[in-house]
Amino acid sequence: MSTGQPTVLLEVYSGRENPSWTLEGDALQAVRDRIREAESRPGEAASPPPPVLGYRGFRVENLGPDAPDVVFVGRGILTLIRGKRAEHRPDPVDLEGLLLAEAARQGHGELLQAAGAPRRS
């Protein structure tokens, strides 16, 4: 998936290509801000989310030199990956909610619902 651009991958399919889009403007800044805020908070360790069919969450890449290499958020768990090190913790800044709203704005609302994504108000 790596295009060099800040990119979000909506993980919902098994065996098919997942939808993805480039983060830009306010959405990109909001994601960066939430990740920075999450990293600044003391984090309690969490287990990685269990494998499931359907909605698994979001994979975010290419956020810049000071950001983690990859961020995964799904089912309330935030995973920050730097090199070979992965840190799992609860999502203290509701990055998942932000990305759910962004996915709906990108036209994936029906897919989210069909795949069993959490509903956001």
C-alpha cells in the first residue's frame, strides 16, 4: 500500500483489496494531532485486537518523520509500530472514531455498517 503519501487503509476484507485513501488537509492534521496526543499520554499495555472477519480497523502509514511507521487502530486498541517494535494500548484519543467518520465521508458508510464496524454518533 505504501505510496509515500499519508494513507489510510480500511481493513474489512479477507482475500480482496481493502479500500484506501490519501489523508489530506484538516483530516491529516487531526490524525497527526491525535497520534501525538496518544503518544504523550502514559499508556497502559493492551493485547492486540483478536483476529475477526469483517471490520478490523484502520492502518495508517506515511505520517511523517516523527510519527510511527505504521499506526493501526481497531476495536478500541491503538497499535503504534516503529521499526520492529509494536506497542498496543487502549485508544485514549478516539482515533478510531475520527477515522470511522472520515471513512464515512469517503463514501464507505454502507461498507462499515455491513462489515460490523462500531457505530458512532
